[in-house]
Amino acid sequence: MSQRVADHLATQIEAIIGRLGQYVACASVSADPAFENGMAAARDFLMARLAGMGMENVQLLDGGGHKAVYADWMHAPGKPTLIVYGHYDVQPPDPLDAWESEPFVLTQRGDRLYGRGASDNKGSSTIALESLAAYLQIEGGFPFNVRCLFEGEEEVGAPSLPAIFERYADLIKGDLVLSADGGRNGFWPAINVGCRGVNALEVTLRTSAVRDLHSGRYGGTTRNALHDMAHLLASLHDAEGRVMVEGFLPEAARPTEQQRRHSAELAMDEDAFFASFGGVAHGYPDYTAIERLTLMPTLEINGMWGGYTGPGSKTVIPNAAHAKITIRLIAGQDPRETAAAVIRHLEAHAPEGTRLEIRSDRGGAPAYSLGEESPLVVAADRVLREITGKTPVRVRSGGTSPITATIRDHLGIDTLMFGFSLPADGVHAPNESYAITSIREGVTCWPLMLTELGRIWNQSQ
Amino acid sequence: MSQRVADHLATQIEAIIGRLGQYVACASVSADPAFENGMAAARDFLMARLAGMGMENVQLLDGGGHKAVYADWMHAPGKPTLIVYGHYDVQPPDPLDAWESEPFVLTQRGDRLYGRGASDNKGSSTIALESLAAYLQIEGGFPFNVRCLFEGEEEVGAPSLPAIFERYADLIKGDLVLSADGGRNGFWPAINVGCRGVNALEVTLRTSAVRDLHSGRYGGTTRNALHDMAHLLASLHDAEGRVMVEGFLPEAARPTEQQRRHSAELAMDEDAFFASFGGVAHGYPDYTAIERLTLMPTLEINGMWGGYTGPGSKTVIPNAAHAKITIRLIAGQDPRETAAAVIRHLEAHAPEGTRLEIRSDRGGAPAYSLGEESPLVVAADRVLREITGKTPVRVRSGGTSPITATIRDHLGIDTLMFGFSLPADGVHAPNESYAITSIREGVTCWPLMLTELGRIWNQSQ
């Protein structure tokens, strides 16, 4: 049925681009207080659009930072509730002189629209908004309840989103989340079914010496914190790149055959991948690069330092050395437990006569994974098959999507990233752009997705 | 015979302290151009004193930096030539508010004389000058030829001393050097028979990646320079602290039985040593702490750094890591060859797909060693036995004395450090001081040393 909605939207592309232009003109940079007016303008734009399309209960949610915009349509009693997520804030436009046109004036050149936020996330949010509007207009309602949440702090790490979830627990509840954020990896059709989690540690190793020592007066007699740190960090991996921490990777967490099959379907060109950054393959030797990137965890030293690092030489025996470590986690690895295993390893391997101080400044985010049986995945699979005539591949991100983890933490529900950004859009960079074909594809897929999700979801209830 | 000289000097202590006060009043800080007048005053003081005592050919030697003061007495034709070395420059007096009396006013409190340079090196230089003066006055001449060299850049690394040695090669030649610099380690009687050499390397390890990488987008697939650097640095030592570099420590360079016996005679209190800085014993396990400090080489990482070292976490996979390494060398280890062995080890152990850049910004200084048969050692041994009634121990410094190595490099001759500083003097620190007993002991030992050296040396010719 929603083909009617999609068909209607296909005739509205010029008008949709016009409204995207109004949205981009709201210079909503969350990182910089100088853009406070643009932030307010973007909120006003969203509230007016949501109210205008027939969404109800439109309001601002205050979690102590930039307010989020909320609206709902709750006229499907007894039916589940879909939360539609997006964010209205954008990255700073700097460096300004690298832009070929004004960052906050949506400018068409060829088949692309240029402007800050044109892709991330105003372009994909516009697809969601226009689809909801047309759906309400043409179908007169949704096959489930809908709540919209457009937040304003995604580009600065969404610090007050948890507070919003807590303060407005009566409003922000539901069963599934369809996110207008996120993008396509260049595999089309593809469904993003997961991303790795993350946790961070900072390690300081101290010898018992009360100060750095002169290497002439003490060298050879006593411990050097840099030697000890080098040994300690080297103990974390074998020469092939396996993590050597006991309990780090439970057997049960290893990639499943299905996951590995999905990765193989991507047929990643490893040579091209490594050529793109000049790297060489290294890591768990029994897995392909795409498996190592998305299905396997990593333990990375992101920084290490100690002793004298200025020009020339200084003959010092340092009594302290430092390292920053992050872990990328897969499903089956609890962030805290995994960090605890690493801490146990470090403590067990720190030489006698040294002492460790380990700071873990956040609980970390677990890996995020959507099951094949999720209505979100089943619906997306059907829609993409229908639109493209191809079998959608399952893709996973090597990075971490804090929003999806935050949502699962607080609401206990799944999110499908259903944004239409592409790598060529250059998000966060000068001359960010959005392909007009992405809008066309988006406003075809989103209405079909809503219909298909309603069908599957209501059957499964 | 020179007991007469020593006896005479013992009656002159007040006058000697008076002249030391004039010398200390010359604020000769070589590091700071604001003290240029003090530098000139110190040179004038020395030249007047040398001329006044009967030394000849008094002149300044210009190597491009602070000039050195030279004088000679060459009336022993056919006899060898002793070079007496000292330096007239001092460390900056900062921090001024930590001084209990004016830094450039020699001030007696109790049995100590306070002032910048009171010990290093004006105190010990005064012992040398007064001894030479009294010897000439009372004996009418020396049993060998004497050249005096007081340079003005010791506290800033003596950068133009090699140029002085080259430009004035006709003046600065001789057979042995008796240095008024250096000090007593607290073992009395003791003869300093050596110090370790030094060489420095700076190592950069780069992966082939063209930039630092995002750990979400690349983590697990490719090399991390910090992991590789940790493994590389860890390969340099075993867990007990032995250096694992092939060719680093030739069997022939290992401490001799005689050297180990001399070390044992010091009866170092290891517990007190480690307690003094809170350290614990670590290093070549078959050697005592004093042996590891003075008779064994070390390879120390003085600094290492790479990746993100600021606050919080940054999920970066660095493509470069850095380390600073210095080597303390013993006799039998050539600085360049040893550095080359370390470089070979690093290159052999750097993982495939990485590349090293190694910078060695100086040729290094070899270890310095005085043989038991050197007339300097034989004479010092006899003098110290006679004065103290005890058997002098042989001590070695774990540090490096660049002057002795520079002298051997340029003149090819041996130096005995025969200064009278003590650890309690606090050289380079505020409230630097010199014990009046050090002056008494010094002006007893130096005249006897000159006589004894003449006797032994002339017998051995």
C-alpha cells in the first residue's frame, strides 16, 4: 500500500530539497555556543514541521544540554511503538576557506547538494520526516504508534541524552528504533546489523624509586619504568597480533558461521583496502581483514609515553611510564568484564617492584548487534530486495555507535540504522554533500519500510 | 721532600681561604651571557695568580667560546710534562632565594665555606694552585715540566675544548693530566680509576600506513606502531635485566677479577643505597649493585612516546612511535661498534611491514680507565697510604666524564681526577659549600702527589 506514498514522494523531490535547504540554513553547530541561534532555529524548524504534518504532543525535552525535539502519534492502541531517531546538530563548518559555497546555504552543483549537514544528519532526517508526513497524509495513519526524537548533541557525544531518557521515561518508550542517522557503506543493498563496542583504560606503571634517576649514578642497578612498560605492553599481543589476555575473548563470542558467511558475501577487496591507507595486513591470522575489522575484538595501545621526549638526549631512568588503551568489543564481551580481564593481565605481568595505577573513566559501550529475526532486519531485507532486485548483504561496523548502545542501555530495545549517507558525501569535512539520488532512494525505501515493518511486526505480536 | 711544602701550606689556611674568597667573588657563570664580566674577572684572577707564583707564558686560549687560561713551567728539559687541569666557570646560582648567604660571597658557617663554586671547581682548583705556588716557592722548581689549563666551559659541556686542543696543539701537549676537578665519593682514601662511556640513539618506528588510523575503521586489520615499538623495546632486555643484544658485551670486556675485588673492597651497603632513592635491585643477576653500576654496561630507554598522550581517550592507531636510548659503556666496548650492534638488533627485530629511522647524533665517549701501572695511580696510592695510614680503594664512576675522554681523544694521555669535593658539598645546588678540612687535606696531598709522581715517573722513564 505504501507504494502510493513512495510514488507521491517521487513527485515532490524539488519541494523536499527546498525544505532541506531551510533546515540546512539553521546553522546548528552544537559544539560552539556562538551558534546558539542556529540551534534554536533548527528546533523551531523541526517543531513546526512535525506539528504541520499532524504529529502531536510536540515539545522540547531538556536534559541539561541542548534540548531534544519530541513528537508522537499514538493512535494505534494495542500496537507496538516505533521510535524514529535523528539529530539536528551538525559539525562546525571549519575550515571556512575550504568551502566552495556557503556552508549554510544548500547549493546544488551537478547531481549533489552541498552544505553542512546536507548529509549528516539533515539529509537523512529529511527523508524520515518527509516519509512520515506523506504517510500520514496519504494513508491517514501508521500501522503502529510512532514517537519522534531528534536530539541536538550527537556531534558532541550526546552527553545529556541519558538524562533525557531518565527525565522523560514516560514519553520515550517504545519497542524498536528506526534511526535516520548512520549511512550506507557503499554496499547496496546492505543492512547494518551491528557495530563493535568500546572501553578505555589509562595505565601508569611506577617503579618504587622516588624520582627519575641519573643513568650514570644509578644505571644498571635498579628498575627502569620504560623497560617495564615495554615488556608489559608487549605481553598483550603475540607477534601475529592475537590478544594474549586470558578471558579476553570467550570461545562463545567468536564469530558464528553465519556472520562469517555474511562477511564473505561482501567480497571485500583486501588489496584495495590496504592500498587506500598504505597499510599491510596484520592481526588474528585465521580471519580475513573484514572479519578482523567487524567480527573480532581488538586491544589497541592508542598512546604511550614516559621519560624525556624533548630534543637531544637526557640520561634519565624514568620512574613512571604511561599508556592509553582502548578495546573494541564484539557481542559476548562485556565491556567491564573485558576491561577487568585486561587489568588482571596487566597486574599479573607487571614486574615485582613496580606498581600500576589503572584508570577506566567510563563503563564503556557494549557491542551492538541486531538479530536476523528482528522485525527491523526482516522488514529492511524485504524492502531492499524489492527496490533493488538483489539480496541485501549484512554489514557490520568496526567502530562504535554510542547512540545505539545508549538506547539499548536505557530503553532495552533495538535500533536499525537506516540513514542514506554515502562515503562520498564527506560528512564532517568541508563541502559536505548529499546525492539527490540518495533522497530519491530514501523516500522510496522509508515508506515501504514503515509498511513492511507494520506487517511483519503485527504478525509477530 | 715536599713534606716541607705541605707543612708550609698548613700554616697558610687563612690566607688560602682569603684567596678562594676573591676567586668565588668572580661570578663566572658560563651558561648566562649576563655574567660575562664575572667570567673575565675569573680569568684575570687566574692569570695574575699564575704569573705571581712564577708560572710563565701566561695567556688566554681562544677556541671560539669562553677562553681558557694557560700557563707553563718548562724548566725540566728531558723530563715528562704534567698538565694540571681545572675549570673556572660555575653553575648558575638559581634559585637565588634558596641561598642562606650571597652566592658570590664566600661565607664561613661552622667548618664550611659557602658560595657558588666554593667546591666545584674553585675550591679544588685553589688546592692545585696553592700547591703549585708553594712548591715553586719552597722547592724552586718541579721534578717535571708543568702546564696549567683552566677552561671556562666545563659546566656547559666544554663545546670549544676540542677546538682549543687543535689550535694550541703546540702548547697543550704532555704525558699525564692531574685534574683538580672530580671529587671523592665518600670512600677515603680512594682513587678514581675509571668511568663508563656513553652513546645515544633516537629510534623512530613507522608502520607503512600513510597516517594515524581510526581504531573503529581499521582496528584489527593492520599494524599499530605502539604495539611494534613495545615488542621491539622489550626485546632489548630479558626479564632479569640482561641486555639481549648480540655483540653488545664482548666476553673480554667483562669485569676482571681484580676489578671485582676492588669493588668488593668498597663494601657498599646495598640496602642503604637502595633506600636512598626507594629503588629495588634489578639488573645483571650475577653482579652486585656496585659492579652493575661501575663495571657493567647498561642500555637504557630514557624516553618513549607515540600516539595520543593528552587527556581522555582518542581511538587512534598510530603509525609512528619513538624512543630515546642511551648506552653506558665499559672498557672494551667501542661506542660506535656498540651502537651499531644495537642498531643491528633493532633492525633485525623490527617486524616486517615497519621501518626504522635511527639517529645517533654523536660518536659517543668511550669508557675511561686508568691502569694500575699508571704513574698517576701508583703515586696516588702511595700518597694516600702515607696520609691516611690505610689502603686506598679503587673506585669507578657509573657516569661519564667527558673531559677525561676528550683529553684521551685529543692528547692520547691519561687523567687522574684528584679533586677534593665530597657529596655533602651540594655542588650545582643552592648553598654549595666546601669543608675547610678538604682544603687541609688537599694541600697536604697535592704537594706529596707532585713529589711522588716525579719520583715514580722519573724512575720509570
